[in-house]
Amino acid sequence: MNDPDLQRYDLLAYRVYTEPRMPTGTRDLILALGWVTLRDPHRHDPARSMWERTGEVLNASNRRLWELLLEDVPRYEHDWHADPKGCQAPMARIDRLCGRNTTLSFAESDVATGRFQVVGFCSRPLCRAYGEAVNERAQWSRKQAPAAIPNKGGLLPLFFTWDWERRYRKAMEVLKHETEWEPPVYGLSADEWPTVAGDEPVKAFPKLRLIASDGDIIKPVGPALVSAGGTA
């Protein structure tokens, strides 16, 4: 049987499983939303909201669903393990860095991406003098740098059209008690973010439209794939 909903679900599942940035929780939520929308035998039951049914499919409480949403909030997370280790001052007459334990550390921003790295210098007079000069450059870079391009989250909007900004904002408020959260200037969806060297490129995916009512996802009649721009 040529079932278009089955084909849509298979396409969604394939895309989810081939997305290398997909955390386990976000993957499970996307697959559950796709199942409830397209394949669930109860998807035509008017007494069941999609959000409630998604919780049932995942055997998850309402709080757990909010936690899964929180995991996908678009953001920049610095990789502290990737920062250079040891004193970064060059050694005189030796082609290497000092490498001693640091006593002076600061963040230097990339003026193109807004992302940063932390560099450090030891207490040796020459190394400290070199570090202070670099620190002046770093202070300038922090003033010139734009908002950091996100590197986490933003995956749910790749697959579904919905009011994600409101839902992300509520997740931050409910679980993190942050009432001043604002979406990234680059957009909520990872496919909107500027490309950064070394990042995994985003793969385009036709989105499923979800409809919200009274704060919950409800089942749309005849779910349809829409373009990345959100038009039918």
C-alpha cells in the first residue's frame, strides 16, 4: 500500500538517525512526535491531545517533556576541554610554548563568530608581560565580537513547524527560573545559523506542521510536510 504518512515517517526517521548532532533525548522526542502525528493508531482520537499522547508514548511525565525541550534550547556552549593547556607564551630561542601552569587566564573572542577560547600564562616575568599584551588584544576582541553563534540545540525546528520560541522560553522559565531568556539573533533553527569552520553542516529537511492550542500540541488534520521556510 502506498501510504504517504508511512513514507513521511520513514523519511523523518531516516533523517533523525543520520543527524550526527542528535542527542538521545531530542531524538526520542522527535521520533515520538512524528509517530503520534503520522503513525499512531490513536492519532484520530479527538479526546487525546498530541502532547499528552507523546508523553504516553515516551512513558514520560509532563516535567520530563519540558526537560527534553530544555535540552534543545538554541545556545552556545563553550568546550572548556578544547582550550589550550599550559602557558601560551613562546620561549626565547626555543621553538615551543612555555607550557607551565598558568596564573593569568582570560577569554579571547573570535570577532567573526563570537565564540571564544581561554588562554593562560604563567608567573614568569617574560611570560606574564607577553600575556598582558595578549590580554589587551583579548579585551578589544570581546568588545568587537558579535553574539556567539549557537552550537547546541535548535534541532526540533529542523523537523517541525511550531511556536518554538514560546515553548523554549517557558522551558527556561519553568526549569531554569530564567525569565529573561531571548532567542539567538541568528534564529531558533540550526539550519539558520551561519556556518562555522569545523562544525557539522546542517542537512535540509521538509518540516511537519504542528499546531498549538492552550499551550499544548494538538493533532492537525492531515499532517503535511512544509518547506524549510514554513510555507505549505
